[in-house]
Amino acid sequence: MSAEEVLVCGAGITSFARTEDDGRQLAVRAVRSALADAGVPWSRVRAAYGGSDAAGNADTLVSELGLTGVPFINVRNGCATGGSALVSAVGAIRSGAADVALAVGFDKHPRGAFDPRPADWGLDEAYGHDGLMVTTQFFAMKIQRYMHDHGISARTLALVAEKAYANGVRNPHAWRRKPVDADEILASGMVNDPLTRYMFCSPGQGAVALILCNRAVADELKGTPVALRAAVVRTRRFGSFEVFSPWAPPGTPTSVSADAARLAFEEAGLGPGDIDVCQLQDTESGAEVMHMAECGFCEHGEQERLIPSGATAIGGALPVNTDGGCIANGEPIGASGLRQVHEIVQQLRGRAGERQVPGEPSTGFTHVYGAPGVSACTVLTR
């Protein structure tokens, strides 16, 4: 028996700006928005998957959404929490276990940097004492090596952040909606060389929900469904150089992002050259640079030409992070991966407003990366 086709029939999102609402309140709001967008009641949902890193258990949302007895599975998988919830919901649709499924991700982090504990990641306390649990240090080490090997300049890193803030201005849901130019970004104060203050995202808040349906249900609804052609999650292989695992043998490191992207394209029957708009993890601006090549959208080093040329801008050949990415939206861990998918859904529907990619884009790609070396990717088509 062939697998069921999976379509995104409803998408809901909250503001990512700081508010007094707690994470669960945000999640309920996002789910209700997604249900309204799909045109289905909560009682029609046959399976639900969701999670957060710091804002509570997703299955408790039924207290507000309705006690229908729906199987609701909690998911917690670092930065891939939203992507993992989505993969789970996709599996329910493809297998025929459900014809309508929910994926929801949400978080509300306290102000300040993330504070992971070594023991939670299978590491000795000395790892923390040496400062290696500070993620800014890891990302700086990784992009330093990449810049050396592939000729990337600090100004290119600043241009990535400049684009993010410019796109955030066009996004009513973004946290940071003020333009910042490359010179100011470069002068904003060094955090970990070569990454300055305005090149980083910050822990934040927000929620996103997606309603998935099979083809039969989608055909009954009046909305504009978007086909989810692939959704995959991968973990690191030997030889990778990852958050909380910054060790690699000699030679070129393996890449969990490259593995996940390759599998997603194979599953979708498409390639990087077929994609009209994409979302790439940009916890800091160096990440977007590296992920452009790791996900197959350019050769290593080509970013030094492509980014200054405007190729990744909304009107460019390959628009990247049209909603401002993590840099403009912040990173509520549970919500970030689904925020990316929400943005692609809006782009493919032609509903992205001031940030709409011209030319009626018909294909999109999303990618998220996180500790301790996990990546989730999707491919969507109109």
C-alpha cells in the first residue's frame, strides 16, 4: 500500500516579541489559529505531537483546547523539537493512522544566554568549568575554521545579519524590527571572535502550529494546502564537529546538516536547484553561511560572492530567511523549526505580505540545526 500524501492545510503563529503571556498560552493561540486557517475543529484532530524546551508539556494543552481523548505525544529534541514533532505528525498521516494531525512547538526562555548543564548532555562537569558549554564559543570556533578554509570575510557575516534585520522589518511577527547596517553590526562589540553582538540571535518566545491532512481531507477543505514532500531528522555521524562535541579527527568533518538535506531532497525527488525560497538555521550569521553550502545551495566559498551580490535577499536568485530568521525573531527552541515551515507555507501561498518573494515561488526548503549534532529538514511544494 502506498503512503498517504501529506499536506499542510492550516498554519498558525504568534508574535515572537516579548510579552507577558506564558509559553502554553502562546501555544494554545497558535493551535487555534492553525485550526481556523484549516477550517477544522479541534475535535477533528486525530493525532497531535508537540513540545518545548522550557515552557511545559505540550500534551497539557488539551486542558484549553478540549478533552477529546486525542493521542498527544510530547516531543523534546533540542533545536529539532519542532522538526521532530512535524516528522512524527507526517508519519501518522503517511501510515494512515490519522487523516488530520497537529504539530506544535512553543517556548518562552528567560532573558540572558542559554544555560545548558553538562550532565544533561552526557558530559563531565569539567566541560562546563572550561567554558565549553557556552554555545557562542563553539559557533565562533566553527566559523573561524570555515572562514580560514574557504575565504569568507567578516563583512560577509555582517551582511547576513543586515539582511536578517531588514527582513524582520517586513515581518509583523518578528521580535527585532529595526534595520541595522553592516558597519554597525561589525562595530557592535565582539562576543567571540569573529562574531559580534548583533550577529547572534537571542533566546526568546513564540509558538507555531501546523495542521496536516491527507489528500482526501484536503480536497474537502476550502483552503490553500501546501504539499509536504519530505520531512526528516538526522543525528551526527562519526567525524562531525558539533555543539557540545567540538572534537573531530583530521580531515574534512562530516555534516549532519548535509546528511539531513540530502535525505530530504531524495525523499522529495527534487534537488537544491529546484528550490525557490529557503529557511536556514541562523543562530548566528556564520551558521547561515555554512548551511548554504552544507545543504547544497552553493559550493563552499561561493558565499563570499553570492551574499554581497544580493542573491539571498527577498528579490534575489535564492531568497534565504525571508522572515528574518532566528536573528530577527529570536530562538524559542521548540518553535523555531516550525516557524521556518510556517514561513515557507505563506510564501508558497502568496500570503507573505511585504516580504513576499516575487515570481510566485512554488518550492521551498527548511533546515534547522542544534546540539548535540541534530538536523531537521523539509521540502514543500505548491
